[in-house]
Amino acid sequence: MIESNSNFAVVNEAFPHIGRKLKLFWGCPEFNAFTHELQTDTRGGTRAGLPGPVLNALFMLAMEHEQAFPALVAKPTDQWISSRKR
């Protein structure tokens, strides 16, 4: 389970509110979107950013989630293919 993961421990220790959501979303499609949102500035430059070790741990968790739950990995879309169908 995620609770025994060392990368989870790094994030949870620094940001328990993020840790709660990571536990909630582990094994769900929402996990990918949540970790991506945390690693990306979605607030127009107003987000202060996460400390390097926490950001790295989130990245590693996202990779581990993809390996553990490959069926939940979002398939990239090809804009050229979708535009040809119009």
C-alpha cells in the first residue's frame, strides 16, 4: 500500500493534506490528474512551488502508480489523427 512507500512518506510529512489525497486517489484514475496538477503551475504563476525533494517524490509516485496500474495510464491523443476525422 501507499502508506509504506518512502516517496509517499516524504510528501505526507511535508504536506499532510496532499498525503491524504494521494491515499484517497491511489489506484484510481484521479491520481494521475492530481499529481500532474501538483507538478504544474495551474494558477497563472501564483503558486510558490514545492520543495525539490517533495516534487521529486511526487514524480516518482506518479511513475510507480503507472507501473502498478497500467490500465489507468492516460493514452496520449494524436491531434493529427483527430483532425483528419473532422
